[in-house]
Amino acid sequence: MRPRVAIIAMGGTIAMAPSASGGIIPALGADELVAAVPGLADLGVDLTASTLRSLPSPSLGFDDLTALSHAVREELANGATGVVVTHGTDTIEETALFLDLTIDSPAPVVVTGAMRAPASAGADGPANLYAAIRVALATDARGLGCLVVMSDEVHGARFVRKSHTSSTGAFVSPGFGPLGLIVEGEPRLRGTPRIDLVLPATDKISALRVALVTVTLGDDGELLRRAGDAFDGIVIAGLGAGHVPAGMVPLVAEFAQRVPVVLASRTGSGSVLRATYGYPGSERDLFDRGLIHAGFLDPAKARILLQLLLADGADRDQIGATFELYR
Ligand code: ASP
């Protein structure tokens, strides 16, 4: 039997075309994206294409991600060898981690997009979609969790970040590097397996709110104070290795008594520390006051994990223990 790759389109620049009022907007469906990729007929693979959303990725929400997770699982249950999701690049890393955490299958699930729209000179969408399909077919990609394929590089969901506003080389996995490369069209994977954690993607997740608060020099915490009790959990994108100004500590500690507060770093690379600094507002001080360690997860990814855990009814200790898996 021929392998089958299911392509699910969500929108994004890869599917955009000029609008009458100026600028590009989502316009193309999954069929049109597939039709624009040369060389697919030679792969000996069946491709099925469906358009689930046609949105710029800043406008996707947890209900869309839940629907996507269901759609991917359905394709795999119906015998797809792998699934490719085409998606806007602005939030691709959050969607990738959401899929990584909610799909219980070793089959490759690959998310891709484009930095240049189809009508631009040097559009990268077709090459990225071709590479993503090749990875979705690769036996070596099984068990690696959700992957992001851009610019002939294969990134793991828990590592990948968009690191540039416009470059076609915008995607990196800081500190770890890509899990593999595409060489002459062929995936060469050296990846580490995904962390063995599967959480349910339920409708409950959309009803929850997790705030992401980035700490800045001279921050007195007013933004956090005004959050009041509007949030079910908070991720703090702390300074450096996980620090806040001394003046913010009482407020952060008070929040940590009420809701889970996860401490990540705004630096964009590396793990939050645990035991190095001892001043008020240091990581040691904040963990003593009940904050939860984000490990290597960056703030946006820590928010996805926290939101899924809260939707699953996890208590503070379970949340802390789960984040420990990402050390
Ligand atoms: N703003 C676009 C989006 O995320 C960017 C892209 O797709 O590259 O939908």
C-alpha cells in the first residue's frame, strides 16, 4: 500500500495573496498549496489535503488548536503515515508544542509555513512544504514528537523559536540546534525523542486564561497587580536566569499563593537557574516563594504547557513535577 500524508492548512503567509485593500491576507486552501509544489508526483505517495482554518496565525486561539489536534489524530487513526500542518510562522512554535503535548502517536506530525508569500520573488512555501512532506514520510522521524520544518532544517517542538521578523532562516533551536537537515530532498535526522507526556486537548482549555508577563528594568509589577484575579495561572518571563526586581517580589509571592506562577526567562535561550543567586528577586528567592521552574521551556511554550495542565485539572504539585520533565 502506498503511504499517505495528510496535509491540513491553517492559513499563514504560505497561503496568502494580495488583498484589494493592500497587504497580503490568507487566500489559498490546502489543495492550492499542494498544487504549487514541484516533484511530489515522483514520491509515490498519496496526498490528501484539507483546509481547517484560513487565518493569520496571530488570530489563532486555543479552540483552533484543539480542533487541529483532533483533526491530526483523526488522520492518523484513519491510517495516514504522517501529517503536515501548514501554518503562519508567528505562532508556529506554540502550535507545535500544543500538538506535541496532545498527540499520542509516534507518527510524524510536521508543521511548516513560509516567510515569503506565494507571489513574492523566492517564495519559500513550496520548498518548505516539500521538505515537510518528506519528513512526514521518514521512518526516522517517528517518535520525535511534533516537528517544525523550515528552510531545510528540522526542529523539535520544545526547542524551536522564530528568531527573526522576515528572514527565511528565522527558525532556530537555541542551545540545541536542529534535530536534522534535509539533504538533496532527503531528511537526515539525529533527533532526541519527545518527552513522554500526553495531555488531553479538551474544550475546557479555551475557558482558561494564562497570562504571560515580561519583566523589565525598573518594573514595579503594576501590570501584574492589575491582572488581579483575571488569570488562572501566570508565566513570568523573568530577567536573565529568572529574576525580578526586589520591589516586585512581594506581589509575585502573593500571586504564587493564589495561582500557579511559572518562572521562565526572557533571554530566549538556556534554562532558568535554580541555585546560583541569593538576592531578593533572584531565582532562589522566587523558588522559595513557591514559583515553578520552567526549565528549558521559553515563556510562550511554558504558557502552552501550563494552560494544558490547568485544563487537565492538575494541582500545583503536579504542575511543578511536570515542568521538571523539561529541565
Ligand atoms: N503573520 C504571518 C502569520 O503568522 C506570518 C507568517 O505566516 O509567516 O500568519
